Amino acid sequence: MQRVTIAQVAERAGVSTATVSRVLSGRGPVSAGVQRKVRRAAEDLGYQVNSIARALRNSRTDTVGMVVPSISNPFFTSLVESVEHALGREGKELFLCDARSDPEIEARRLATLVARSVDGIIVSPSHGTLSGAAVQETADRLPLVQLDRFVGGTSTDWVGVDDVAAMRQVMDHLHAGGARSAAFVGSLLTNSSTEQRFAGFRRRAEELGIAVDPGHLLLGDYSVDWGETAAARLFAAGGTPPDAVVCADDLIALGVTRACRAHGVDVPGRVQVTGYDNIEFARLSEPALTTVDQPRERIAAEAVRLLAAAAAAGGSGGGGGEGRGPSAHIALVPSLVVRDSTRAGA
């Protein structure tokens, strides 16, 4: 079946091909009556714009690539959805890639997106140092924005939340609920999210006088299984369990609360538990999780805005190109969602 041509649309509408082009591209003055006639003809014939030809004419594809550490993590799934909605409002499409938490796979995904001539890339780096070379190399070739996680020492824009401020909210709430000792359960310190949350936890615990046993700092990965394993270690250690367990994400927290039930530890009566990200399962767990809510829609909107600004400035690298100032670093303030896994303050 042959593709319908612009000439056929023009013949059907009784106008010139130039007029059809102006109507379909939205460029140039055309009366409302002629616009209706052309669009009706195009619809009747099933005409579709040749996106490849349009990309060659406009030097853009209206596509944006996105690379996330793990699409199986519900937080990144919802973040991708928010970015797709933000791009849709700008008339752009999203190409999504899963790095599988592997910097080498991530580097290949970035190279593939560049080869496909996307207009820009949004990436949440999987590793705080090993992702650096590929992120910077990509940023040197086209606009790139890091979101949620970031690699230091790169000349790119970044948008996410203030993890240290979030941990301050968490620790203040736990302290008000009676916690005088706490454990931290997170992933290995290989990404900025865990590093910042861990640092915020330790800093605020010291300021509030909350005791932190070195054996209660447990680092593994972002998973329910690790949360269960870590909690089992806390309760089987033979010592006194902490008053609170602060988790670096909701998946870990879900595992911790599950292990608490298995060991007969009351939450929040004996141990308070907090998560991070406010994924959908957090409110459905038993008990419902107190967690940090990241403003995903705002994060996505800022990332798309920064990417557009970099493209408009003609700069590759989201801050490294000519005509652009220093890279933007936008840390939004998250909010604490208090549910049943913690106690209210006196």
C-alpha cells in the first residue's frame, strides 16, 4: 500500500502543495476555511506526516531519550511516566532505556540514543563515579540533564530533591515519636541518592543525640529482599534492637516491616520504620509506611525545561556549550508523609 503524498492531498483539497505544507506545518498565513479543507482532505486520504523528512528539514526529531537505573523499581517507573507526560505537553516523544544498574550497559544505551539522533537525553546515572565518563561524553555531544541521581564533576544540569533536608524531616519526626536510637538500611554507597541520604541521616542523628550503633548501618541494594535480610540481622544480633529503622527507599522499608512481622516485632510500638519515595505500595503495606514524597511531576517538568533551555542555547552538554552559563543544580524540597509505621510526637 503506497504512502499518500502531499500532492494528492493538495489535489483533493483543490489547493497548491505549498498551501498544504503551510497548513500541516503550522507555518505561514492560511485562512481558517482553507485549513479546514486541507485537514479534511488529509484525514480522508489517511495522510501521515513523514517524520524522517520533517526531522531533516528542522534538524530535530522531537524525541528525547531517557535512561534509568532500573525500570523494575516502582519509583523510576512513576518518574518515567511523569517525564513522558511533561514531554507530551511539548509535543515530544520519549525513548526509554533500562541500564539494569550496570554502568557498562548504561554507556551503551547512551551511545545508542545519540546514534538515533534524539534531541536530548535525561539520565539518572546508575553509579556515582563509574557512570561519569559516559555521561560527560554524551553531554559533550547533545543536551543532557541528570535527574534524581547525579555524577559529580560533570558539566550538566541536574534536578532532584534535597536528600539531606529529607533526612532531617525523617529524623525530627522519629525523635518526636520517642526514638533515641536508630539504624540505617540502604544500598551500597555507589550512587548520589544513597550517599546523600546516609550523610543526612548521620548528621541529624548526631545533632539530635540519637544513638547509632556501627553494626546498625547496613548497606546492600534497593530491594524488598535486602530489607528483610537486614532486619533479620538487626533482630538476631542478640543486642537491643534500635528504636527506629530508617530505610533509603520504600522497597527496603517494605522488606523491613515484613521481617518485623515474622519476628514478632511490633511496628510502630517497638520499632518505627520509615521509607523513601512514596511509591504506591507504601500506603498499601501493613502497616502503611511513613515515607518521603518526592515531587515527581515538578522534577519531570524542571528536567524537560532545562533540556529545552540547553537546546535553545545551542549548547551541547546542558551547561557546557557556548552561550550557556554555569550548570543548573535544582534541589527541590520533598515532604514527609506520616502514616502508621511511626508514632506521632507528644
